[in-house]
Amino acid sequence: ISLSNNIKTTKLKCMKKFFFLMFFFMSAMLHAENWTGTGWALKDGYVVTNFHCVDGATNIVVKSHQGDYSAKVVATDESSDLAIIRINDAAFSGFGEVPYSIERKQCEVGESIWTIGYPMMDIMGEEVKFTDGKISAKTGYKGDLSTYQITVPIQPGNSGGPLFNESGNIVGITSSGLNKQVADNVNYAIKTSYLLNLIESALSLD
């Protein structure tokens, strides 16, 4: 019971610290179009998301319960579909205590995992959504070593979201899924070891 309560408390803390990202793009035809994705607090105004969420963005706005803040891309790894942005808004007062850590150790097949994010907001609304599942395989699409195959349901808008283990720490970044006409509930998350490599090579967060 104590372990269950601790996990529940950790999930609630993570949700309270969660951030919704809205990305504004300009299309090739110069007509403004909007995309949305999910991101999560790293440290000191840094936010993690997917590269495909910010690729080509001319303006990035981070929307949270605290307000809306402008941000810019500071580090990317296109091959791993990872990006780190930083809030550069004078109105931003900081994240406060971030209630999770990033795990480098690889997950095991069958391990329980969960995510929170903002999928399909035009249909499902703006409230944060929780889904959970298991690690299906230690490799992703066509044996990709950088990703896990997961049973956690994700939709457009979940991209860039955090994948948590049962201890409430981050083990992956949700990224994509197979078309349901090909296979049902086959989704992928980028391993955190690739994110940590990006952080270590591109940023100074000490």
C-alpha cells in the first residue's frame, strides 16, 4: 500500500509540473499554420521535446498553468528526433523543484510505464491525458536501437512527452507509432541515454 501511494503521489507531482507546448510554424507557402506537441521541464527553463515538433518553427510558445512564454531551440539531435528548447521570457520565474530524474539504465521487456501529454487537442480538449502500458521490445521500428516499442497509447500531440517508470522517473520520450492499418497499438519512445548524450554534448546544466 505504501509503494502504491508513493507512486500515486509521484504521478500527481509530475502532472503538476507538466508543460504544454504550442509551436507556431510558417508553411512553405507562407501561410501561418499551428502545430502542437508535448514537452517537459528539464532544468533552469530548459524543456525537452521531439525534433519534429520544432523543425522549421519560426515562433515557439510554451503554454503552462503559469502562463504563456516565448522560447527558442538551443540543442537538437535530428537523427534521434530530440530537441531542447529554452524559455527566454522575462515573465518566466522558473520551474521550481522538478519531481523526477532521468534514468540512463535501459528498461526491461514487460516493465510497466506511463505517460502524460496533450494528444489531439482539437478533438480531445486541453486537459492533460494519462495513458499507461508496457515495454514491448528493447528495439523500435525495423530494429532501431535508439527506441523502445511500447504499448502505451499515444496520439498526435503526445510527441515529445515523458515516458515514466513506476518510480516516477523518466525512461523515454514518446515519439511515434505505426499506422493502425498496419498494426494495432505499436508505438515508440526514444531511450533517455540518447537525450543524456545530447545534454552532455550541447548544454551546460551544472
